[in-house]
Amino acid sequence: MDQSPEIDELELAAGLGRVVSLMRSLALPRDRSMTAVSTLATLERFGPRRVTELAVFEGVTQPAMTQLVSRLEREGLAERGPLPADGRAVVVRVTTAGRAELAGRRAAQARDLAALLAGLPAGDREAIAAALPALNRLTGLTHGPGARPPADPPTSRSDG
Amino acid sequence: MDQSPEIDELELAAGLGRVVSLMRSLALPRDRSMTAVSTLATLERFGPRRVTELAVFEGVTQPAMTQLVSRLEREGLAERGPLPADGRAVVVRVTTAGRAELAGRRAAQARDLAALLAGLPAGDREAIAAALPALNRLTGLTHGPGARPPADPPTSRSDG
DNA sequence: TTCCTTATATCAGCGACTTGTATAAGTTGC
DNA sequence: GCAACTTATACAAGTCGCTGATATAAGGAA
């Protein structure tokens, strides 16, 4: 059956907006800025990136990202490294501590989410679980056509 | 009874975290604070609320919410009104202009989302569409057990 | 080298949040 | 009906993270 005209983007935008509010209320990143958490997650997911790329992707200015990276570095959550191919640039990487921070944060959110999910009918949980891979692909798309890895320096990826 | 192995909350937390990043990058609310947008959406969805309730729900302090409501009121997006049942309290309502602001913001996000969704396989779009009602119920749960409407003043709800 | 572009860092300023406190209204006890 | 306490919102001072403008350093072209 050809159900709906596929999808109502307006409703999706509203729904995802509420998801944002929900995630904000869980594991409140009041101790750490939203952009900081998001940037760490981006680095974890997509690997080392340059400052400017991070700034564009996170929707902040380059000075803001420089400042943020300095903060993250000071706290040991990320680190700067040189980019052999370009002496002007630096690559930012998430550290082990940074990954641990992300993991801990997600664990806290997961606990709260589990409690909420328990209040949903099984069918809803299944629908959410079924949509998760699709959502991951959706969120991955923003990197696809507009940004490619900056020639990751530590990995021995002999690609050309 | 073992909980449902149905869903991996950790993975869900990570996935929803990426959704947050995505929505942040779309329709960047750089002109208006995240909390402002979220608060307007909350008012639109759940109706008039008191300042303190809004503060708790949005995860900010009460003074911050007072400040925010003043800002919203100054820009005509929300308005304060008295609460007949309690002279100390005020109820905050979203105005027509506030709803328009939300609608416009969602329309912009919807446009971007549509472009992204076009890059997904049809099955992914269907999965997301199918999960949307479940996500809406999930995000609605946070209001359920902890907060009830503060006796909405303008509506003629002959409550019982 | 000289000029231009690119990438990051620094500086000044502002906006949105925090804690602490003040004012006003409701509630209880006598 | 007044005193004391609680509750709800508003105000004040301070901090943090952002923006815009600008400086410094490195790569590329002539």
C-alpha cells in the first residue's frame, strides 16, 4: 500500500524540535556547553577535523571554535595536532578522556530514556528502534556532500 | 522479567544526540536562544504555564525564565497574564506572533530536512515517518507525571 | 621576494545564564 | 487581624560562551 505522501516535513521538524527539548532536559549539559558536547561527538564520529570545519559544521564562528577547542584541550577532552600537509592548519582530535566524557553523558541520558521508554507501548518502542538506523543515516548526511575528512594525520590511511 | 532487549538506550541516546546536533545546524537559532525557542514550543504545545513551571521544564533557573519571558514579551512573542486563583503567580502564553515565529522556523527547518530526506532511501523515510508519533508520545511523557496545566485562564474549560 | 589567499589565534563587546536577594501574595496559628 | 512562614516572581551582580573585527603565520602564484 502506498501510504502517505511519504512524510510531512513540517511535522517532522516540530517533532525533532521536541526531541531537542527532551534531550536538553535530560543530562543537562549545563556544566558543559551544548556546542562542546556536540563538537566532541562530531570528532568521535567523524574523526579528526580542522578548526574551521568544526566551526562550520557546528554552526559557530571560527573564533568561537578556537576558544572551544582551547577549553576542551585545557580539560584534556580534546587535543590539537599539526597537519603535515599544511603548516597553518591544526587538526583537533578527541582524547580518551573525551570519549569517556561522552560515554558517561550518554549513559546518564540512556538511564533517563529507559525510564521514559518504559512508559511507552511496546509498539512505540519498536517504531523508535526501527527508525534509529534511518535517523543515523539522516544525521550522517550533513557531512556527506559538504565535508570530507581533512587527511587524518595519525591514521595510516594511505589513500590518495 | 527481563526488561525488553528491544532497544539499546545507549545507542538511542547517541542517535538522538546527533539529532540535536542536526537540528542545531538547521535553522540555527543564533538569533534567538535555544531556550527561547524551546519555551515558545512548550507553551504552544502544552498551553499557558507559570514561570516556575517553565523554568523547571526547560532546565533553567527561575530568574533566567523571568528574564526570558520578559524578553519574549518585549518582542511580542509571549505575554503575561494574571492567574485568578493565585495573585502571586502569572501565566505565560504564546502570542499569535510567537506561533508565527515558530511556524516560520519550522518551515525553514522543514525545507532543509526535505533536502536531506531526499537523500535517504525510501525505506528510511518510511521508518522515520512511522516513528514520529512514537517520538511525539515520548517527548510528551516528560510533562505527564510531573506537571499539570496551571488552570488555564483564557480557555473556557469547564474543568471537573 | 612580493602580493594575495587561507587557517588559526587574539581582542573587545554583548547576550544569556548563574547565585543571591528583595518584594508581594497566600497560609497558618493564635 | 497581626505575626511568622511559605510560595511566586522580579531585580542585581557576576560569569561564560558567543559574535565581529583584526592580527599573525603559512601556502601559492608571479
